[in-house]
Amino acid sequence: MKTTKYIWMDGKLKNWKDAKIHVLSHTLHYGAGVFEGIRLYQTADGPAVFRLKEHVRRLFYSASAIDMKIPYSQKDITDAILKLVKKNKLKSGYIRPIAVFGYGSMSLNPEKCAINTVIAMWPWKAYLGSAPIHIKTSKYIRIHPKSTVTDAKICGHYVNSILAGAEAQKAGFHEALFLDYKGCVAEGPGENIFMVKKGIVYTPKLGSILSGITRESIITLAKDLGYKVVEKSLMLKDLYTSDECFFTGTAAEISPIGSIDRKKIGKGVAGPVTSKLRNEFMKIIKGKNPSYKNWLSYIK
């Protein structure tokens, strides 16, 4: 992968190759860490971070879910991200803040462990691309909401995603689709899902899915464009018979879905609503729609 020169680690800048933690760090063994994925985009007014405030707020929410007290304020992390972008001279890419329980104890209780807070960033293109993708319903279900705090971005949750993604890719698909414990449509391994039927935009309601920041952005954008948006429980048959489906996510952005379980969705291409939302979203992240300028934090 491409790298940048510096990583921010516990308040200090370190060279990429020197940013390390101990092999007995608690999170490495038990998964109780939290992270965010944030996008940096090049605009006519310079690099800008998308929905930075919301991402940092969710990082701290996720930390509270595992009783982790990050030893910095939200402002500290926000300022560190902006300064690190400038220091690395990065024009566009992906930003990964992460907080982990470090070295100190190997019992399940991490209270005696130090907390390591890290911010890394690197150049990265769209995760799934703009062409329609083909997805497969996973044999694994999305984590049960009574097993953990499902709307927090906890490191250990993503073992669930790794299993589903690997299963789908081995079967020749681009990505997986989770159902929840009730058999309703949940989300992708790292994406939220939407469908369009007769011009109405639908997406699974919150409860057993990640409250995605791109998801919320698309709901807002769709309503602003005059579309009716409905958050409700969806079944696979709803997706199979929809006119359009697409994934959203920080890494995926907006990715049209051409088929699910080898069943063609609509005409198998990006439909008119998906295309409209994607085109308008791309204008926003490039700083070309002043109505959403507050979604961008520019590097000064």
C-alpha cells in the first residue's frame, strides 16, 4: 500500500515505519479497540475532510461503548487530524484514527492497560469503484444487537465482516450482504445498503446496523433532492424486486449493485436515482455545492 511520511501517535509525530505498539497490547488479543474511517478530498479550495466533526464524535461514542476513556478531547483529535494532513502534504485519501488498549495487563479487564491513540492516513481510491457490483447474501448474520453495541465501530466486530467478505469473494462475488438475526436485510461488511422502488428510496432502519455517516448524508441529500426516504425493515425479496440497489460507506462512497445472489437488480446497471445521488454526492465532496460546505473541513 502507499504510505505517507508521518503517523500521529499519542500526541507525537512518528515516521511511518516507527509507529509501533507492544505485541502484548490488549486490543491485539481481545479486539476491544475503536476506530474511524474518514475521507479526504481534493477540492478547488484545497484538501478537505468530509464530515470530520461527525466522525470524531462517533469515535468517542464507540470508545464510551467499551468504557474506554480516550486521553484527548474531540477538539484535540480534530486538530491533530487537520495538522497531520498538512504535515503529510496529502491531497486526497483515507484517514484512520484508532484508539486501543495497549500493554499493561493480559486479563480480560483492560482497566490497567494504557490507551494508545493513533492517527494514520494514506492515499486511497474508492473501495468498490463506480461500476455495478455483484453481491451475495452471507451465511453469516450481522452481529446480534444484544451481543454487543452494534452501532459502535469496535475493532472486534470486523471479524464478522472479514468472514462474510471472504466467503463472498471466494464464490466469485465482489462483496457480501448481511441479514440480521430476524432474517431482515442489514448491511454489507463495511457498507450500508439502500434500494429504490418506484422512485422511493428505502434503507434498513437502525437497530442492528452501523449508523453510517455516509448513510446519513445520503438520506439528507435524497430528501433535499425531493425523494421520499423510508427507513424500515426490508426482506431479501424486497431487494430482489427493487428497481435499484446501492451501497454507501466512507470507503465505498456510493456503489451501485448490479445483482444480488445472481438475481439482476433492475437493468443490472446504475439506475437513475443511484446515478443522480452519486453525481450530486461527488459534487459535494469536491466542494462544488456550497449548500453542503459545512460538511467539509478545509486544510488551512
